[in-house]
Amino acid sequence: MIWSGDMAGLILVVDDDRDIRDSLVELLTEHGFPAIGAGNGVEALEILRTSASPPSLILLDLMMPVMDGREFRERQLENPALAAIPVIVISAYNDVEQQAHALALDHLRKPLGMRPLMDAVRRHCAGA
């Protein structure tokens, strides 16, 4: 998906599992947090580079083909215009807390529960 619009107020969901990604986008939107999805880090970076303004929050899976979450986050932090976007890592890794500690401001373990997800989004989404 190529996005060239304004992302202010949007949440970017980066997950290679289409069902999870689409479900998260739908759930967030239903709860008043408009969202769009990307299937891997390359798609997510392209969306960020072509958008008129940055999203309010990124939900980032770690395990993805093409470009995984760790590499995406490293590239995001290298770009001053993108570095300040808050990131919540979502992963099924057993050590997600440890892996996320160096990468993001928060983490959620898959399978995601609706209440922990919405609590984290409200905590970290600018303007929520």
C-alpha cells in the first residue's frame, strides 16, 4: 500500500499477517483511532516517506519477511523526521519484553487482547 496523504492522528500497523493487520486496523478505527496497515518494514518506510505528516503511533511486529521490525526501527531512528514517532512492539516472541526494551516505548505479546491493546494505544497515541 502506498500512502501519500496526511497521517496525523493515524496509527500505522506494521505486520506481515494480513488477517492480524486488517483486524487491528478495523478494531482501532472502530474505537476512534483511524489506522492503516503495512505488510513489512519496507512498505512501512515507504508510507512514512510519502506521507504529508507522520502517524501518531506505530504498532510494529518484529518477525516479518523483507524487512523485519528491528531493521525497520533502526532505519526509522536514523531519520530525524521519523525518529520521534512512538512505537509499540507487538510480537509472539517469548522474550518480547527484553527485545522491545531497546527498540520501543512499550510492547504487547501476541495473541493480542483488546483491552491491553486499547490501553497501550490510549497511553501512547498523541492526541488520544
